[in-house]
Amino acid sequence: MNGLSFLATDSLKKKTLFFEDKKLGFSTTPEDLLAEIDNFILDNKALNQGFSDVSVVYSTSVYTLVPHILFQESKASEYLKFNSKILANDYVAHDVLEDLGIVVVYVPFMNINNYFFDKYGSFNYYHSITVLLKTLLGNDKSSLPKMYLHFQQHSFDCIVINNGKLLLCNTYNYRTPEDFIYFTLFSMEQLKLDPESLPVYLCGDISKEDTLYKMAYTYIRNIEFTSKYSPIIIEGEKEIHQNFILKNLVLCE
């Protein structure tokens, strides 16, 4: 709700054709967000062509996870009501992660979906948590617990995995570095994990120069940036752990 990222690639040549992100600096409405998307695409010729595959990723805190074995599509909105405020006319979608036994239930923006259908024809859409879970759970088979923190502007996703199983998946909004470290240490405490020994991996919109990193480094002993996965390489990118969602989107397609 406060930023946009666009990536176009040539899958055969494994080449980046276009990449740019735009931070809005404020949280906007679906209507204003659509206007931002439309203006951005119109201003960039590389995005005004046909593509063999188009995918849209929604990154919002309005989602929940349901065990696949318990999931009933007719009750999708009921699951969300437990921890999110949704409107009566909200369209509720879900991504099925069959191999992981998880269903991600969330609210996409239908005005944006309709725009992309009119612009490009048939396309896929997912929640960003779907991409994260497929990437991390699909690759991490360690028998020891690990925490992954994926950062975006004013929010971060916290995922804890142990022995290939998901222990925690939550998204926290923060205003200050103190907010961030509080939520992180509290999550560890609830799961009885020790910040002195737990491996913590960072990815997304964070660098060593950020106050968030310095705060994490103060309280967490074993911390590093994620350096694996990512089948796509974005040319000119400074750090491999950045734009983690976009670079691993192909795992969902």
C-alpha cells in the first residue's frame, strides 16, 4: 500500500529487461494505488508490450494461514475475520500451497486485477507470503530452528522454521527500530527461542547501514543476510538479499 515494484525478464536469456521500484512514502487507497500503477506503466515503454506471463503480487498484512486439510473455500472470509478487519464487499482469495499443506487467505484488490486483465490479458496473482513460504520452506530442511525476517517499508514478515515445518508466520507494522526489535524478541520469547543462539536471516529492504540492522545486531547474536535461493538476478542490484519476493516469484508459477 506504500510502494510499487516492477520487474520484466527474458526467461530464455535469463536477462533483466526492466526493473524499477517506487516508494510512495504513504499508505494509499486501492483507487489511488491503481492510478499510480497506470501512470507508471504509461511512462515506461518497456511495460507496454505483450508478455508470455504476467504475475501480480499483493503484499499486505490482511492475510491468514489455514491448514489445507481444514480449509473450506466457502468459509474463506470467516478465517480472515479472526485477525483482520475486512469489508462486506471485499473479495477474498486464497493461494494453495499443496506441498506444504498450507492455504494463504487474503484480500486482493479487484480494481487492480481488472486493470491488469484489460492491459495484458490472463495473469496470475499471489500474496507475497505465498512466495516467501514456498521459497523458504521449499529449500530449508535444517533440523535446527531458524528465523527469517523479510523487510518492506514500515513492515516486516517474521517466519520461523524448524525441521522443515512452519512454527510462525506473521507480519508486523513498525514505526521505530524499537518497535521492530520488540516484536522480534517477543516472537522468540513466545516460541522459547534464544536470541543468543538462534540463526536469524535478513532479506528484503534492509542493509548494514540501516538503523534496523544495527538494532538487530545489538540484541541478536547470530544474524546474517540471506544469500541463497533467488533464481533471478536483477542487473545492477547491490545486494542479493534485496527484492527477495520478485526474484523468487518464479517458484510459484
